[in-house]
Amino acid sequence: MRILHLCDSLNPAGLGGYEAILHYLSAELVSEGHESYVVTQAPARDFSDRIVRSHYTLFHLPGNLLEARKWEFYALSEDERSVAAEQLFTPDDLEQNVSLLVEQLARLLLDVKPEVIHAHSSYVVFNRVLETLQQAGETTDIPMVVSIHGLPKPLILPNGTKTTDYAQFASHMPFDLVLAVSENVAEALREHLSPENLTDRVTTLQNAVNLSVFSPKSGIHKQWDVAFLGRLETMKAVDLFPEMLLQLKQHLPGLRMLMTGDGSYKDRLLQDLEEKGVLEMVDYLGVVETEKVPDLINRSRVFLYPSRREPFGLSIIEAMACGVPVVTTNVYGPGEIVTHGHDGLAIPPGEVSPLVEAVRNLLSDEELQSELGNNARKTVEKHYDLKEHTKKLLDIYRSQIEKKRGSGT
């Protein structure tokens, strides 16, 4: 089976949940004898139009380089952005971009001849592109599935329209099936799709991890007491870390924290860590390669993921698969994954005191660390095995193909 994965955007730094998902999912699909292709917008003006990787071929479609200009905009400081916006974008950018991408994707579809199109969080661009191709009758025999990896977020279009990504998705929804990565995402999707009478297309398929890659490593040196690997954004509650470390320092002066990733809050976070006098407790490694993540987790005693608003929490199940106890929050996606006191600790979001208490309790009790870690591994083996996830996904693909054939399209 030839599967074409479509993404409005892939972070050029390799950050984010569905970048990692595509990395491991494509490898699993290839091991099952299938072909994977990933298509996204060109993230830079000097882009490579095709990159052949071990498990898939990545195609960059230029459009009108709106995506490349977006990343140039994000690289600017807040002060520079207000001036640069008028220089980088025009009100009809989105329409021009979609029009060009329609032509470019149509040509690619003729070359690749996919049996299934699987989009990932395509809220604004490729859903419009696919809708246009669908209306022109160019994709009538190809089932189109989309996985939604996020919760609703505010959005400003190039013409200045203030909206949300979910609203844009609901108004341009060509997909036969919508896969939500958690029940809370499914609920939010049904709410937005209800006016369009499309709620019956939503089902839940949670993300998963490769259990042979993310697994406990015996005899490994525990280099860090606590670890956070993710985007440095306030949504992830990284702004709590300076005060957390200051309070922990009073009782655990030798504590070491690992931190990786990038994001809009990075500079402020590093500044706050320095002002609190706890920067020397942190080993900040920046953006790390995907392949290094399992080793870094295994070298940590406790994994932190105290997100205020998390649609699922791929990093949570990666740590759980490694047998490392997780401290996370009891809302949204994490609340569906972790059972407090059994396979992790789930605390209220946005509060430092419960976070400090949970970390102290775990670091002072090796038996509790071991118990939660062992149970966490069992939870992931039971519910979040990538092999089982891939089987379910292939069954979905086959079912959608049969529906297309049965309908005579």
C-alpha cells in the first residue's frame, strides 16, 4: 500500500509530536511492506524539493513560499515582527498559496499514485488544497483520512481575519474520516463539526510508541534527577521550573535537571533560571536528534511534563515506555493516560507547590520510583504499542479503500 502523509507544516528543527510520530510510524509501515511518502510545504526559500530518508521520501512543495516566510517571521523578535509582517505577507497570500499547491500536489499524486492520503493537523492549507482537488474530481477514488494532534488555537490569517484553526478546519473539511489523538480532542472536534453535520466522521485513535526503541535500559547511569524534553512554551508550564528548582534546592542542593527543546519562551526561561540562581542546576542541550531521546530519558530518574493544556502527550508515553516515572497534569490528554499513584503522578495544572511535592516524593523514594516506572511500562505495553496502533491504522486504510470501491467512486 502506498500512503501519502500530508502536513501543513513540519518544524525544520524537527520539533513536535507529529514529526516524531511520522518518523516512527513510517518505519513501522515499511516493516509491514508498505510505502510512505510525506508531503509538506517548503520551510525555507532554498529548499530541497525531495529528500530520501530511510523509511520515506519527503517532498517539499513551494506554493508561494508562504510557509518559508512564516518561519522567517517566527525567527524575529517580538519587536521586529510588527514591522516585518507587512513586508513578508500580503492579504491574498493564503489564496495564492493554495492555488499553486493544488497544481503542485495534483502532479505529485499522478507520480506517486497513493492508495490513501493521510493528513496530519491540516487545518488551513492542505485541507483547502484537498477540498479543491476533490471538487474537481481528481481525488474521488482516493480515501482521505486526517489525524488531529492538537486542541483549538487562535489563528490570524494573512488577510488579518481572526479565527481558530478548528474553525478553518470545519469550514474546509474534505476528509472521509477524522482521527482524534485523545477523547478530549474528539470532543472538541465534534463540537466544531456539529454545525456541518460531520460529527459521525470523528473517531479516536490515540498515539503510540515503538516499544523496542523506547524501553528500560538496565545498568544505565542516572545522570539527571529530573528531565523535561519538549517545546519551551508556557502551555507546557516551563515557566514554573525556575521557582520549582529554587524550592527543591533547599532540600536537594545537588539536584540536576535535563532540559531540551526550543520555543518562544526559551530566552525568558533561561533568564528566569539565572535570576533565581538555579541555572547551574540545569543542563540545557537545546534541540536534540530524535534518535537520542530514548537514551536521555533512560538517564533520568523522573520525567516532568506538567502541561496546562495538552491534547495527548507523546513524550509522556515515551518516558513511561522507558520505565521512568512521570509527573504530569490531571487534565486533557495526560489525564487520559496516567492513573495517579499507579503508573505516574498527576497533579493540578499551573501550580508550583504540587509539582515540587511530587518531585520531592519521587526522588526521596526509590521504591516508589520503581513501582510507578514498572507499572508505566505495563500501561504502555497494553495501550500504546506502535505495532498494534499500526495494525489498527492499516485496518482503517483498508476499510476506507473498500468504502470507496463499494460506492463506485
